[in-house]
Amino acid sequence: MLNDAVAPELVPPAGSDKDAPLKEDIRLLGRLLGDVLREQEGDAVFNVVETIRQTSVRFRREADAGAALELDAMLKELSRDQTISVVRAFSYFSHLANIAEDQHHIRRRRAHLLAGSPAQKGSISFALKKLRAAGVPRQTVDTFFQDALIAPVLTAHPTEVQRKSILDAEHDIARLLAERDLPLTPKERQANMQLLRSRVATLWQTRMLRYSKLTVADEIENALSYYRITFLRELPGLYDDIEDDIAAEYPNGDGTIKPIHAAYVQMGSWIGGDRDGNPNVNAGTMQHALARHATTILDFYLDEVHTLGAELSVSTLMVGVSSELQALAEQSPDASPHRSDEPYRRALIGIYARLAATARALGATNILRKEVGPAATYPDAAAFVADLRTIVASLEAHHGTALVRPRLSTLARAADIFGFHLASLDMRQTSDVHERVLADLFAKSGVAADYAGMAEADKEALLLNELAQPRLLYSPYISYAAETDSELAILRAARDIRQRYGARAIRNYIISHTETVSDLLEVLLLQKETGLLRTDWRNNAEGGDSTCELMVIPLFETIPDLQRAAGIMSRVMALPLVKQLIAKQGQLQEVMLGYSDSNKDGGFLTSNWELYKAELALVADFQKAGVKLRLFHGRGGTVGRGGGPSYEAILAQPPGTVNGQIRLTEQGEIIASKFSNAEIGRRNLELLVAATLEASLAPHEANPARNSQLAQFEDVMAELSNLAYKAYRDLVYETPGFTEYFFAATPIAEIAELNLGSRPASRKANQRIEDLRAIPWGFSWGQCRLLLPGWFGFGSAIHAWINQAQGAAKDEKIATLRSMHAEWPFFATLLSNMDMVLAKTDLAIASRYAELVANQELRERIYKRITDEHGNTLQCLELITGNTERLAGNPLLARSIQNRFAYLDPLNHLQVELIKRNRALSSESKIDERVHRGIQLSINGVAAGLRNTG
């Protein structure tokens, strides 16, 4: 791992191949890490690391039982200090290997582009070529971009195990590694190597873990770092690329590029607004989040305007300007005679002064460059954009078109996208809280003594009646429960934030655990109580003309919730008040679907199928109601939580479910893997837009035979889902002792102690799987290398379904499954994601974790059920796909796993040993902070090595 001599499998073979640079980079970084380890810890520690690595490789590659015993004995003999050093060494190697892989992805993409190869699948260019070949006209493409909303939403779900300091150091290493692909002189190459060595040493000497729990404010700052690295520049740049690609594929004839003045990709955030299960989020965190958002984006605008002022030295002695630009210059506080003939600079000095005043008004406290003089604040971001467009129009009219790109047009584009709010902050709370708050308000106002105990029909009638009343339930002269005061304060803060930062700052209210129509009506009534839903009683004899500021969005999470989703929405949309509100939302309504809880509730196959069915039912009912549907996909990092490649996932959506409207969560460590590198971040954003474009506009054949085949496939999936659901529920919820096994055979207890985020790991203080959050549930299975939520139940379902038949009928069933894989994107994507999970699953490692279960009978009984299902699943997957090797269709990922896992395994072995020590100490009511630290370091390293474990 750590030098040339001990990492022969990372050395490129004779003759080399396209992945040779990757292997060279991994070898280089491994050698530098080895040098640092020797220098910092000494030869003895280095030798221990190497011995463990070699023994672990033998355990993996040869299934050597002797190696397992040898490794176990070796790990038990490690001192506490040695253990920490060994864990850190292997953890950092995982991090460095990730950097090398990311750089190689960039390198391969650039090589593809430089070679003039055909447009890559997943690029905008590829999507446009596909659409044009299908006869989709330019006007349709233009309309798509004018009307679309594509929104990645960053969340603070607690699986991001890296500190920002570590991310910053790794970003620097990535930059230096990329620099080595340039033609460097010997001295430059030597300097580069010295800097790399220095950064790796810095990484080694930087604390990897957080020793205090993250606050919501910390989570906000972590998320903002990705805006500075990627979103602020790469998202506007992507818009420019898209315009170029459209012009190339659909030329105007005059050679000009038609600009798209629409913010079709916008950023969203839950960080500071997501209260579901997080008592640390309140009105103050929402206000703090928006102040930090505004400060971040206004700092960016101020820097760009300052730089533009230096660049646009255009003189009226050389060229004319528009009267609008001249007027803008005259309004500037700059009266220097040295710039009397430089109206662009004067105008930009005035814009800077207005931005600085605006920044202070919106909460900024440290503006680095003082403005020339006082100026009025901007009333909104649109006024700022208008000033920038005045400059653009003047330049374009006076031979200055070349000066517009890249900075000025990109800045104007950024202002369109980010406004003064940066990202829309979603609010989320569980329906149970809303019910308690309204029960308090109803009881204290004398309207209903026991709202919570009422039947659903009575609740709906009461809520609708209250929504039609001009008076409020709340009185400032009555004392309410603390929860009631807090929830009402949060909604009032949302109203104030919208007034201060603009309507896009907060515009969505998500209801977790939506189970009834009353769950949605409750939030409408709470908005009425806080001034967010207002009714003009003068102009409408039927009950007033109502306006609601926040779209009420149901979140359907469990299997029963998904099955009820369409029915609930049909009933809600039929209500006159809701019809009126939807009309004011542009005849559009959003629905959120939860991948995590549905998976924990029903297993991988059933969750995917119920999500698919819910989407189809929602599309049908929304079409009947004449309402446009926007789906919000609550996807996590792991495949079990809806993870996997976004491009394929969007294209696999049922027809009619995208239509230019999609929001999806980006969670945990997936944010870092996608967006901590600017170029990779831009590619991921492009994949998202390209997939939405294709899914929305690609024609669907009206083919009766094809429709009949799809109906057959769906019937088969329904049967498979029922079988898989029974197998999964039988293990997880109905097998005696399974909960005890899970808490013993995974590091769930240790994960709960990590300072990963501000949210508790469980909704209640107990050891019930029902109350455990889906995120630590999946994270725990990833750490022990079973990844059970991503495959369990599939093998049982396929095996049982096939064996319902005999002889030729059995062969026909197998042929049907193979056709489903070949011809149905939904099923193909499901199997592809499961294939990836199975490639990362390792029973040899999982067996070490099973040893943590003290009860031998329980351990052997449940572990055998899991391993039997694993074998069954592999057999059935191979039967359907014909591939006996995992990731046969993704050789790059297969090689990545093969290369890295021999070095990831030691972390798992060490984690098991440390957990044994920790639990033995805990049984004696003792604590060893070094052991705790070692466990947490190993969790960090394993998560980095697996990449999508959260």
C-alpha cells in the first residue's frame, strides 16, 4: 500500500493501458503516505502496517483461515497507540485513493473531448442529438428550459464523516495531482512533489475527527463550502455550455446564440429548516441559515463586481456607450476625475456600493473592501440583474460583445440563479407535531376539546371550517405549550425571511409521515394562523380569494403511505380551497417520495416497486385533475436508500413523472463525492440536466404490443414484490432475536456516538428498529460490509416465483425475467444498483462482525439466514443477467473495488477488534477514549473506502 515494493497490483502492466495513470497516482500517493508514516511514527509502526496489510490481502484473496487467525492474534497484540496509527494509515489511504480516482475520471473525460469523440452518454450534447434525431423541434427544447425546474437539495443527514479541514486538505492534494498531468519542467515537477509531500504530511497531522457534536450552524457552514468550490461558478458556467450545445445542434442560421433567461437549475437546502426529529432546528437556525446564505452569495457578487471594475477599463474616448449605461455611471458615488471617461468602471463602483449596502442590510458583518461612498440598497436581486444587463446591452451595442463573456454574463446568470438567497430553504416537520400544535390551539380557544381523538372525517370538516373563518385561533393573551409557541414562531420567521430575502428564500413546507388529508389541511391552517395564508373576503362570494405563500408538500415514506399517496392527493386536489391555491401555484403541485423509510419498512425490491407504482398512480390522478406534478425524490447515498447513478435513475422513472420538473436530495458523504471537486461537480450537474431533458422530451412510442409487454412485466413485479416483502419482513421484524443480532453485529451503537450531525440517530431512546432512523440503519450495514438493505429478499422472491412453475413453464418465467432486464429500464436499473451493492458486500468480513454476537445460537441462526439469502440472490442475479462476475458492465468500478478493498479490509478487521475491546470495557463500566477514537477513525475510513454508504 505504502511504497512501490509492497503494492505490485497497483503498478501498471507492461504495455500500460488507459487506467495506468490512475495506478501511478495511487502508487505515488501511497508512497508519500508511507514516507510520512515512517517519518512521523517510525519504522516499527510502518512495518506493523505492512504486515497487517499483507495478512489481510491473503485473507481476502485466498480465503485463508490461517490468515484470519493470524490477523486476529496480530490485532489483539497492538497497543492503543499502534492501533490508532494503523487505523489512520489505512483510513488516509482510502481518502487518497478517492482523490486519485476522481482525478482519473476528469482525465478520461478530457481525453475523450480532446479526441473529438462522439458526445458522451449523459452529456447535454448527447441528449440534444438524441432528441433532434427523434424529431423534437428547437421550440420544444427552448420551452423546456424556460419552464423547467431541476433542483438538487442539500441535506445535513448525518453520514458525512469528514471534517471540513480534511476536505480542504484533500482539495489541495487533488489540485496538485491534476497539475502533474501538465507539461512541467524538472524544477516544477520537483516543487510539485515537495508540495504534495507537504500536504500529505499536513493531512496526517490534522485531526480527522470532530471531538464535539456538530451544531446546525456547523452543518450550514459545511454545506456553504461546496457553493464556493463548485456551485457558484460551475452552475452558471453549465448554463453557458448548454446554450452553446443548443446552438450547435439547433443552429439559428445567423450564427448567434439565443440566451435562455430562466433559472431552470436552482439549489435547495434542508440545513437549518428540517425540524423532523431534530430539536436543534428552530426559528433562529432558519434566520441564521438565510443570513449565511445571503452573506456567501453577496461576498461572491462583490468580488466579481470588483474584478469587473478592474477589467472594464473601456473609455468613451475610444467607444460610445448607451444612455442607460451613462445614467447608471452618473448615479455612482465615484466622482474621481481619473475615471470621468470610464463609465463602465463608475457604474460598477456604484453597483458595488449598492451591493455592500444590501449585504449589510441582509446580515453581512465583514465586507473586506470598503465601498467608495454610500448608496441605496437593492430592493431585490432583479434590480441588481437589471443593472448588469444594462452593462451587457451597452457593450454588445458598441463593439464590446467579446467583453461580456465569461465574467459579466456569468455573473448576471449567477444572480438569476442564486438571487440574494443562494438556495431555497425547505421547511420540514412531522405530521404528529402539527396535530399536537393544533390540538393545543383548538383546546385553548374552546373550539374542540380533543382534536387528536377525532375521526378523520371530523378533523377534515373542522379544519376546512376554520380555514373559512376570518378570525384566528391564536391569542397573544393565552399561554400555550412550548412546542406550540416554537412551531408558530418558526412559521412567523418564514414569513419574515420571505419579506427580507425574497419569495424564493423559503417556498416549500414538507410534511413527514403524511397519512391523511387532514395532515395537509393542518399545515394550511397553521399558515393561516401566522399570516402565510391570507384570504381577501371582499372579492369572492364563495368564501374569499386565498393566497398561500408556502407550497404544502406531502412526504409519503412507508409502504402503506406510498400505497395511499394517490388517493390522498386526489381527495385534497378536489377541495375548492386547494384547487384555488394550486391554480395560484401555476397549476402545479409537488409530492415528495421517501426512499429510505420505505426501504427500511419493506426491503429493497418492494420499496422500489411501491415507489414506481405510486408515481404511476400520481401521474394518472394529476392528469385527471389537470394539475402538473413535480416529484421530489428523497434519495440517500446507499442503493438501499435510493442511491446509485442519478442519470440512470431519472431515465428509469415511469413515463410522465418528470416533465421538466424534478427535485432530489443530495445527502451525507455523497455531497462531498459529487461536489468537492469543481469539474466533477459540473459533470454531475450536467448529468442531472441531461437526464431530465431526455426523460421529459424523448418521444414514447404508442405501441400496443409494447404496452402489453410492459403490463406483463408490471404484473410479474407485483408478484415478486409480495414475495420479497414477506422474506424481508420475516427476517427484520418477525424473527426473534434479530434486533439483538443487529445491535451486536453492526457498529450501530458506536455510530450513534459519532459527532456526525446535529440530529439523533433514533427517533426514540430505545432499541427498536421501527424507531431507528433509516440513515444509521443503512450506514451500519455498510460498515459491516453486508449492505443488507440493498439486496435482501430479492433472491427469495425470484427463486420462489420461478419454482411456482414446472418444466417448460419454468423456462418461460426465466425468459420473462431476462426480457425484463433487457427491455425495461426500471428493472435494469434496479438490477444494476443491486449488482453494485453485491460487489461491495463481503461475507468474509461480515463473518468477523457476526462474531461480536455473544449468543452463539442466535449468531449462527441469523447469520446463516443472511448468507443463504446472499447466495440465493447472487445465483438469481446471474441467472437473469448472464453475468457471473459482479459489475461486468462497469469495468472501471469493478477495478476500483478490486484495487481498494484489499486495503479497506484491515480497517474492518481493526474495527471489529476495537469494538470488542470497547464493549468489554463498557461491561465493566469503564471508558477508554483511545479505543473510542480508534473506532470512530475506522468508521471514517470504511465510509471513505465504500464512498456511498450513508
